[in-house]
Amino acid sequence: MTLWRLAARSAADDERDAALSRAAGIPAVMAPLLRRRGVRTAAEASAYLRPAEGVLHDVGLLEGAEAAADLLVATARRGGRIVVFGDYDVDGVTAVAQLRAALRRIGADAVAFIPHRLRDGYGLRPDTVRRVVAELAPSAIVTVDCGITAREGVACARAAGVDVVVTDHHLVPKELPDGAIVVNPRQPGCRYPEKDLAAAGIALKLAEAIGRRAGTPLSVVSLLRAAALGTIADMVPLAGENRVIAARGLAALGGSRAPGLRALLAESGVPAGAAPTAEEVSFRIAPRLNAAGRLDTALLALSLFEERDASRAFEIARDLSERNGERRALERRVVAEARARVEARDGGVGSLIVEADAGWHRGVLGIAASRLAREYHRPVLLFGIEGDRASGSGRSIPGLSLHGLLDTLAHRFTDFGGHEQAVGGSLPASSFEAFRDDARELFAESVPAEILERVAEVDAPLELEQIDSDLVDALSRLEPHGSGNPRPVFLARGVRTASPFAPLGAGGHGISGRLRAPRGPFRAVAWQPSETVARLTESGASMDLLYRVEPPRHGYASSIEILDARPAENAA
């Protein structure tokens, strides 16, 4: 059962909210939402509600960026080849696209290399570096979305006489790679204000530095389109500069004339000329781009950003959609098999779910772990066994640093890295059982019971009769939504359906119907509804709802999304 936790209020809070509402000229319900997002003054409210007008920080504050630009521009001017070495997810692909475009714009011989997830594994491994050196003969390698822990890979490149620039946003180890210029806002001594940039955001800043150093104007708008996709897809907090990157990039996507982006948006169901929302990027666009790297090579996704023939671009976009369908099927299989093991396990779920199988496709482990983490409200680690190697991905739950805890077991891994909420790593297959025992024991001892309780944070009470077009418009100004800025959750009491809800579409993933309200019935949907939600919406009983307001979109009227429901407290 989910605990509904309404944000605490005091008389002082009411006074502050009223003052902010008057000063900023916003509806009363908006003031507490903004204050919980760190907004205190009318000026801050104006800036927060107009992120597309925001400015980006000075790249000169980003440690290593100017030195990296100097090296790359000098390499380009003497005719040396630069390999842009990326990761195979959306963040990595969009970062590669930006840097290669910037380098080519200044006349560099820039070649992209993205490792194959299954053949090469993640990051700047020595074997992969040796292949890059042998096949591409680079003078310099610049990594994106990887490399911060690749001490051996960097050493291998430097031994071959290749200069290395590491651009990465993952957590910084105690020792940085020797002999490389490192661009990571998390590194010690870096004065850059935004520490949570995605790899695509760092690539945007480095591209800016390259253009400035070369004296060549670059289209920031074009770069922002790719940077927004990577920033949103990688689920970094959409606050501060990330919020500006996402908002400006989303607005620019609607007016893109690039055949590849136009084809991708159309294939994802975004009408021509319309700017996608962050949710559409997360649930429609990013999965298509990710599918290429999950199942085969991410170079197909990268090619979409560079394709100039419209018909070929639509073929690539369709191919990505088909691969995404294959990815979903593989993911469903892993989730179903892992779920069966969890349900059959003696002693319940415990504090950590960790499973492995030789038949699990490595490319879908992360997304399967994410789905199971949401379902069980537990951190999840899933591994695929291939020969003598177990390679896995993990996803966490709010309030629990998966990387921080697992770092104490780093000696078990042959490679390991990631963020607080997402990790990846490999270990010998022969030691998996011992690792699982250690990990379960560690989490059982270290994770507080309250973190494992499923809690729904409720922003404010808001009865359906309070929702009008002005409020919907005001709420829409909180976009783009995502990590660090979720769509607000409201509580309405004593709600009844206007008619029984029915399955939504052929897939059976949701239900839809209408709720009674003084201004007329409200359209409502519930995605993957719980048994309680399904029962209450079908019976017509009085219920208390947790919900989100969905603004009008692509010709559809405003609606609400039901997140949870209970029998009304005052029901007979």
C-alpha cells in the first residue's frame, strides 16, 4: 500500500505563498509548487516560468573545456584525425553528434566511434582503444559520456602517441586518468555552477569552446536540439541550466528542418511543426534512439542526426521503431522471468533484488531493472551471463544511492561506474553468487526501512472544480517536467465517475473515462492502474484521488491522470 504524504503547511507558509502569488501574479496554488522548487522571489518565479528565455553559463568556468578546445582545434589545423568516442545510449549519441558537427564545422577530420554494447562493452577499454588506433589512426580521441574511470584505456592511447580528452558526467573516482584533459563539472576544483550536466550538456559547452577558439560561428540552436534530447533521456535533474537546455532545445525541435529530426518526430507521433514535450521525449523519442544501441549498433541512431535525404531519414526512423518493438519484447521477457524468481523466493523481496541469467539480453537489463524497481519499490540489479563474464545494470529508488552503496563492493567488479540512481558493471561469472550474497547482506544492513516504504508525495489538495483554463495554462509553465521537476501531484476528495471506465486502446495498458465535476465531466486516464483504481473507477464509488493535470496537447483537451485511488474517507 502506498502512503500518501501531503506536504506540511504552517501559517508562515501560507503568508509566504500569498506574498509570492501577489508579487509574481500567479494563481495561489502555484506559489507552494514554486517554493518547493527553490523559488523565493517574483524575479526567480519569472525566470523559472520562462526557461526558454534563460541563458547558459560561461564555458570558461568549466574546468578543462578551454584546454580541450585548444588541443582539438590545434589537432584539426595540423590535419590530425580526431575520433569522437561515445556511449551507445541517447545521451552518448547526441553528445557525439554535437561534437562531430562542431569539429567538422571548423574543418577537422572528425570520425565517430561508438562501441558495440555486446562485442565491445562499455567505455574506453584497452582492447577497444587498440582497435581504434589500428583502424582509424587518430591523433586525438575525445570521449563523451565515458572515460572518467578509464585509467588503463587512457594509458593505452597515450602509449600509442594519441592525445586524449575525457568528457564525462559520471561520478568522479579518487584518481583521474593520467595524461588526459578531463572535462567533468564534478571534478575537484571545477567552478562550473551546474554540476548535473548530462554528457550532451557537456558536449554543448565543449562545442561552444571549440567554435570560440577556432573563431568559427556555430549554430547554438542546432546544438541545443540534440543536447535537449540527451539531457531529458538521461534523467538528470531538470533544474538550473539543464532546465534551460531542455526548454530551449524542445522549442527548437518544433522548427527543425533537419530531415532526420523531422522523421524521428513524425515516427514518434509528434505532429509536424509541434515542439515535443519532455514526456514525449522520454516515452516515445528516446526509446527509439536507444533501441539501436541496445540491440545492435548505435551508429544507426547517430546517422539519423546527420542524414540529409528525407526519404532515407524516414527509412532509418522506421527501422528504429521496429528495433524498439524488438526491444520491448526482450524487455518483457526479462521482466517476467525476473519477477517469477522474485515471487518464488523464500523470505520475500528483501532490501535488494539481484538476479542473473544466461539467456537475458544485456541491452535491455537497465530498462528492465528500472521497471522492476518501480514495481517493487526496491533497488534492482540484473545481470546477463556470457561465458565467464556477468555484465549487469542496476536502478535505484528515490533516496537511495545505489552507486554509493555498491562502491563498497567495488573489489568484486572488474569494472563499475554510474550515477546515484543507475549503475553498470561486470564481474566474473564464477563469483556472481558470492557477490549476490554480499550485496543482499549489505543492503539489508544499510538501507533504512522507511526508504523501502512506497510514498506518494502530494503537492497540494486541489478539487476538480478548482481546475479551469487559467490554472491549466499556469501549470503548463512549469514544464519541461522530468527528474527534479516532476509534474505536480494533487489530491481530490469524494470524486465519482460519470460513467464506468473502459480499457484504453488495444494494448490494455490503461483505462479511461470521465469524472463528475461542477463545470462538466473531466476526461481521466490511468496507466497500468492498480486493482483498487480499476475497481473504484468501474464501480462508481466515491473515492479520493491522487492525480496530475495534463494540459491540452495535439488537439486533445486537458485531462487528468489518475495515479492512485482509495475509497473516500467520508464515504458511507
